[in-house]
Amino acid sequence: MVAQKIVVAKISGLHLRPAGKISETCLQYACKIQIKKGDCVANAKSVLGLLAARVRQGDEIEIICDGADEQKALQAVIEVIQSDK
């Protein structure tokens, strides 16, 4: 298992479009990927799960990956969250 905390810099937080991109990226990996904000733990492969976490700009989240390709998945998810697109 690998995990990393990051602060969400996107002005709009993780609304529908970025949640879709994160989910799409996560589905490429076999490992279990979760995003934790406070007490809320969301399945990062689910757009609805990500939206339910209500992640806003400035929130600290933890990305948790567990499985065969966990390290690659962690880096990919961080890149998508931190990208400007």
C-alpha cells in the first residue's frame, strides 16, 4: 500500500469534469484506489464517489493505492489532480 497527501489547488475543486478524468485514469489500473478527505473515503474509480467527497480548493486529501501497480497508479492520479486541464 502507498499513500500521499496533497492539497487541491484547482479553483473549482473536484467537480464533475475533473472527477471524470480521475475516475477514467484510475480505471486503467488494477489496484484499489481511494481518496480520503477527513472521515470520507471515496472509491476513486467512481465519479459519484468522488463527487460525494465534496473536495474543494485548498482541501487536503490523501490518495491511497493498494495492489500490483500501486506506485504507477499513485503518480498518475496525482498528475491528473494537479494538472491544469
